[in-house]
Amino acid sequence: MRENPWHQPAPHSEHEQRFRNLISLHGLTASWLRDLDLDAAGTAHLLKRVAAPEVRSHLRKLEQITRGSAGNGAGSAPRLADLIDASTPDEFLRSFEYAVWALQAWTLRNVLDRTSPGELPALRSLIEQSSWKEGRSASALRWPSMPVEAASDARGLLAALRDSPLAGYPEGRALLTRRCTASGADLELLACPHVSPFPEVKAVQDDLCASHAAWMRGFLYGLNPSMVLEHLPKRRGVARCAVKFGFHSHSLRSSFL
């Protein structure tokens, strides 16, 4: 095991959590490659030709992670301390985050560009199903024994969702709670693909945002199969994308009027 250089700060728990979330976010990309039977190396090769140096430096490790997850949806994630060389943990994570988002956006763009217009609805359905399954798997890994009482309350589900790669913790807040009761929650998305700072994301921001919402739907479904989630994309007159979730026994519309 490589030790952190004596003159560099060692990663602490928040760095480890951020790295764990990025690996989980990359798991969504890996799930598309696996379920659509695509070549991870080929997608990464396309990105290498145009990506910034800080992205290219991480692609090999992301390819290894993708191959390690093939067939089982998991794989053995590397340790943050083993990857950091001369950079500080914060510097490494900034560039690694860019690589994860860029590869995810380019994977999705590559798939969409290679598909004929008539087949796009079916493809988008497959990507949504893959994202949903990956979200469900993620909740099973993070919350294998969530108490029934917490899973039956939207406030408990929201607390669980905050331990996910789409929640923004620990580097910032990505979910703005507009309202949350025992029966449902109404959230604005502060860090969805539509507001991503990474240029690669812009071309597929609508599809990527829908995929992240499907992941979130699967994550919550894995904790309580009675849960339903509605994705409200950004539109004219509305500042941000949003999601609402509740239970089959409650109408989402009546819950948040």
C-alpha cells in the first residue's frame, strides 16, 4: 500500500466520503455500459482525444473500475490514499470529479449519437431501466438494514437519500427541501446536470438529468417499494429542476398543493 507523502495532507473522512460518492456515480456509467453491452475502453478512447489533461489522467483508473464491476455491479473500489500522488486530496478529487462527469456525459452522448431517431425512445427506456436498477443496488449497499419505521416515512427516506452521490455531501448541498412531511417530499435539485460546470455535460444535460432522476427513483424504491417519484425538469419560468416523492397511497399532486 502506498503511503501518503509526508509533505502532503492525508485524506480525512470527508475526502473519503466524497471519493466514495464519485465511485458510486461512476457506477451509473458502468451500469449503462454493462446493460447496453458497450465497450468501456472504446468510449474512453473517444474521450481521450478531446478531454482536458486532468480528465485523461484518470481514464485508465475509471476503465479498470468499470471492468471490475462487469457482471456483478460492484467490483473492488480503489482506496483514495492509494491514488493520490503529488496532489493534495482536494486537488485530486476536483480533477477526479471532472473525469467521472465527463466520462458519464460522453458515454451517454456516444450512445445517443449512434442510435437512429426511430430507436431513441427504446434506447432512453433502456437507459432509464439501467439507471433505476443501479439506484436500487446502491440503496441496498448503503442501507442494507434500514428500520421499517424510517423507510415508511418520507423524512426517513430523505435522510437516506442524503447519503448518495446526488445529494452533494460533503462538498456542498445538492438537494433543497421545499417541503417534507411523513407522506412526501418536494425537493429542488441544486446540482443537477443542467447546472453542471463541466462543458461535456451540456450536450446531454436533459437526458443525463432524467437518468439521475431514474437512479434516485430506484434508490428510494429499494428502501420502500411503495415509493413513487416524479421528476419535474427545468422549464421556462422555473429556476431549477425538481423532484417530488411519496407513496402509492398518497397522491403526489394532492400532497403538495
